[in-house]
Amino acid sequence: MNSLSLLELNSLVRKTIEQALPQEYWVEAELSECHESRGHCYMELIQKDELTATPVAKASAKCWASKWTIIRPYFERTTGQQLHAGMKVLLKVYAQFHEAYGFSWIVTDIDPTYTLGDMARKRQEIIRQLKVEGIFDLQKELRLPLFCQRIAVISSQTAAGYGDFCNQLANNPYGFQFRTQLFPATMQGEQVEQSIIAALEKIYTAPPTAPEGASLPAKRFSQSNVAPSGAEGGAYAFDCVVIIRGGGAKSDMSGFDTLALAENVAQFPLPIITGIGHDRDECILDMVSHLRVKTPTAAAALLIDHLKGVLDVLDDSQARITHYAQQRISTLNAQLSTLTESIPLLLSRCLMEKNHRLELLSEKVKLLDPTLLLRRGYSITLYKGRTLRDPKLLSKGDEIETRVEKGTIKSIIT
């Protein structure tokens, strides 16, 4: 029986593959694994059934350092992301079989535009899902509190951007006092989603401060994506949340484009400001947040400017109230001066009117004086001290009194 050694058999396989597959091929695949070692990039490729997501093909691929040092920077600059598991890629490969290490596809190029198209499709699908759920714009409906000074910060503790953010708040030119509390989170890589969601849960459950004896309404939020809209909710320990990122790789932004993170941020009951420091198009986290700025320092400037705007409104209101009060006092003083000047004249006029009425009344009294009638020849008959008008009221023996101008006559009725 003729037999081959394993090396001979593998050499035959290598020669057969080299003869059958002499060209380079563009292949579409999904990365199930991707890592670097000694400057080389090692990938595990997979293709899944579109309906069941069951793997239907697998292969290993390698990109040697001589090519990887050129391909990687261009790919990351173009896509804004690093190669990572779950990413769909278009690779240019050739077949290689090594007697000792087996078969592998050797990568000579990666087309970033293919990945950009797949990323855009995924982003649009996530955006569509958020809009179907009715939560895409929930954060936009919230308002920053007037005195937004209690700030929950989600960031890496060692990130330079976090230090810049705190320093700018502390050294603001107006002397405003801010209270910040860091909730550490992973800000790049595969752990971004769960790390930020966990930080949001801690912020939500942080005990609020309230006056002694006061009760606080219940809060509703959970990682199961059933948080209330901004119109509801109760008292919280913070006025807003700031998610900032500085010092990390700008190419590693995939963690901010996930459905679960977007759902949690969109439904969070406090305004969320993002400043994750990148120049490309907005990530989905930016889209669903309350406000988006480019850098951590810009986030600090936004909070300072917001408080300065409130102070300006208060100063303007105070000035307008003071001006109105002064105007009112001036008007009342003028009215008082006018009254002070007019009172003597009014009193004098009033006294004249009263005197005139008194004179008229005196004249009327004089006209009614009975002595005037007596002087004209009239007389007045009195019975029991009262004027007698009807003689039928008299009886025999009654005494009456008749007054005339010169005296009085007493008579007895017979």
C-alpha cells in the first residue's frame, strides 16, 4: 500500500489550492471575532442564514502587519469605527494553506464603504424602531431646570475629558456653584452599552434630598425600557445627566449606536446631555439625547451659559420690577402733591356752599316766623298749648288762648 506522510499530503493540498485559487477575491462576511497580536490582525468570519441567523459558513482570516498597518488607519478614518465582532465587512482575500498551520484566507484590503453602508442601514433600522415605539423625541420634550446645578456625570474616571469638564465648571467666571458626581462607565469597546445603562440605573435610584418631614413621590424607571416620559416622574437627586468621553479612540464609537442604549436614554426622566467628542455624524445616542455637544468642555460651557441665562432673566426682572415700582411711587407722589394743593381750595369751596345753604335756610325760617303773621293782623288760637284748627274739638267750659300782635286774650267757651 502506497502512503503519504502528513507533510506530503498537506503539501499536495497547498499546491492544489494554489493552482485552483490563484487570484484574489472580494468576499462579504460578518466578523464573529477580531483581535490583534504582534501587529497582525486575526479574524473569524461567519455567514448566517438571513431568516434564522443560523451560521451557514465559517472561515479564519489573517491580515499580516505589513498590510494591516496601512489598512487599519484608512478603515477607521473612513468608518469612524474599529473592526469588531458583529460588523459586516467586504474583504479582499487570497487562499493560503500552510502545511503546519492549515488553511486561512489572507486579507490584502478592506472596503470601508461597504461597512459604512451596513452601518447606515443598521442605524436607520434602530431609528425607525425608536420612532415606532414613540420614544425617539422624548428627551427633546424635557427642559433643563432653571437652576441646573446638580450634575450626574457618566464617564471614565481616568478620561481627560472628565477632568476638563469638572475644571471648567469649578472655575466658571461667574462664581456659580455646581455639584457633580461621577458614575464611572466604560466608554469604548463592547461594554459601552451595558456599562452606561448600569450607570443610568444608579443615577435613577440615587436617593433624592428633601426637606425634613417632606415626602417624595415615587419614581418609575427600569432597564426593561418602561421608563416614563419626561412629563412624569418624581423628585430626583440630580437635575440632569451628562455623558462625556475624552481621551478614548475616536474610531471606537460602535457602543453608542445600539438599540438598548438608545431606548434607555430616550426614556430616562432627566435631561441627558452628550459630549462624547467626535467629529463625524451624530451617533444614535446623540440623536435621542436632550442636547448634544461635541466635547466635554462644550457640555460644561452649556451648563454655565444656561445658568447665566437664568441669572440674566432674574436681573432683568429685578430691574423691570424696580423701574415699575419707582414709576408707581413717582405717580402716587405726584397725585399726593396735587391733592395737597387742592384740599384747601376744596375746603374753602365746601364752606362757601354750606354757608350759602345756611343762609337760604335762615331765610326760609324767617318767612315761617308766626310773629310776622301777627303783625299783619292775624291771630293764633291755642287750646291746651296747641294750635286750634277745628272748633268742634271744644266743649263748654274749655279755656282757649288767642294771641295777637300786642298780647294774649284768654276766653271761656259758654
